Amino acid sequence: MFGQPDCTAGNGVMPMQLNVARLCLDCEEIHDAQRCPVCASETFGYLTRWVPRIEPRATPRPAARPLVVPTTVQRIVFGGGVISLLAYGWMRWSKRARNHVEVMSFRKAGELR
Ligand SMILES: [Zn+2]
């Protein structure tokens, strides 16, 4: 199915696929036989239990698209809402500031009398 890369190390050690690799739970030897070649134990666990396999993909994964893509109308409405909120806050602040100035000027004028 997929072209297998040449993994021969040239040192006489045969390469082993991860999905068949077993870890001997008695002597920690890694093998792919029914019995451990070192201690003849039949107690083992597959290495994929601890090392996740990476499946080769036939087709590249499509690019992730954002979950929510706002439309132009939504952008305009949201932008208009933000601008309106800022304008409302500025008007409130400016009204309070104007009232404060009027009160302070009235007090100063009252003190002069
Ligand atoms: Zn063993």
C-alpha cells in the first residue's frame, strides 16, 4: 500500500514494526515472537500500549477551518455595536464632566458673593 522506507541498519539487526513489537514484562526485552527470545517468558505487552502509532495518510489532511466564520453583515452589526457602545460611553462621560464643571463653577461663583 505505502512504500516502506529502507530501515536496514546494516548491523544484522532486523527492523521491527511498532504494531508487532512486544515488551517482555519479565526482562524488558523487545521482540515480536510469541515467547521472549531471552527468557522464554510469554508475558508481554504490545508497545503500542505506550507508544501511539502514527498512521500514514493516503491524502493530506484538509486545512482546519475556523468553527465560526462571521459573515459581512455580522461583522458590520458587531462593529456598529462596538462603535455605538463607545459613542454612548463617551457621551455619558462628557455629560458627567460637563455637569461637574457647571457645579464647580456655580460653587466658585457662590463663594465670591
Ligand atoms: Zn524476557
